[in-house]
Amino acid sequence: MILGIAIGGGVLLLLVAMFAIGIYNSLVTLRNRYENAFSQIDVQLKRRYDLIPNLVETAKGYMKHEQETLQKVIEARNVAFSAGQKAAAHPGDASSMNELAGAETNLRGALGRLLMVAESYPDLKANQNMLALQEELTSTENKISFSRQGFNDAVTSYNTQREQFPAIMLAGMFGFSEAHLLELENPQEREAPKVQF
């Protein structure tokens, strides 16, 4: 009888351990998914960061009186690049996501101003390099938007699993902290930028 109780207790303990392992593995899988989803954003951000100097260089020859506008675009690009690297090192971290969102909002604003100013330069509007860069930028912005949606979906799935009982008990013990979404700071930024001439 004692042997039966001991075996029954051992089986119960084994089942509880297997259940806990399953929850832990599920949280690891979901965390890896949102980290991978952020890496997709990172790829597209780097692509855009690489396009911006080419865009500025193309515009520079035509916009000699707009050096301040061009400089603001480069400065905003550098700040966003730095924030992107920090966020890539800690995807889901609240301060990293907020810093990146703010930097991206500023960059998009600076790019928008550059493109509005460029409207008053007919030769620049007709330049084939500028047209190609605009097309690339539009395509990249769309890819960033889709990647951000995938990241936010993965973060939501992770947070939902993490907050459910009994996973919430294990999440704290094993360092599965809440992940944060990458959200834009103002509603106008939710629309794709218009970069056509």
C-alpha cells in the first residue's frame, strides 16, 4: 500500500513536471517568434536607412538652398539607426520600443518635409534616380508596416500565453517578462507616406 502511494505520488509529480516543462517550452517558442519577427523589421529598417543617404545625395545637387532640410533628414536617420540597433538587441523591451517609435516618427517627419520641399524642384521631380529611390522607399515602407504587424501579433500571442494561468506562475520564476508592441506615436503615422511626385 505504501509502495502504491509512493508510485502514485511519483507519477503525479512527473505529470506536474511535464506540464511545467510544456508551459516553459511554449513560452520560449513564443518569445523566439516575436524576436524573429522583430528581426524582419530590422532588415527592412536597415534597407530604408541605406536608401536615405542616396535620396539625400540625389536631392543635394538640385536643392542647394535646402541644406538644413537635408541635414535634418540625415540627423533623424542616424538617431533612428541607433535606436533600431538598441531595439534589435532587446526586442520587446519597453524603453527600446518607445525610443525606436519616437525616432521613426521623427525620421518619417523629416523625410516628409524633404519630399514636400522637393516638389518645388521640377528637374528633381523628373530625375530617374529620384524616381527609382522613391519607388524603393515606398516599397520598403510597406514592408516595414507588414513586418511591424507581424511583430505586434507575435508579441500579443506571447503576452497572452504568459499572462494565462498557470503560465503566469512560471513566467515570473523563469524571467519571461512582458514584451511591448512597436506602436507609432501619432495616428497620422499609421498611414503609408506619400512619396510620389
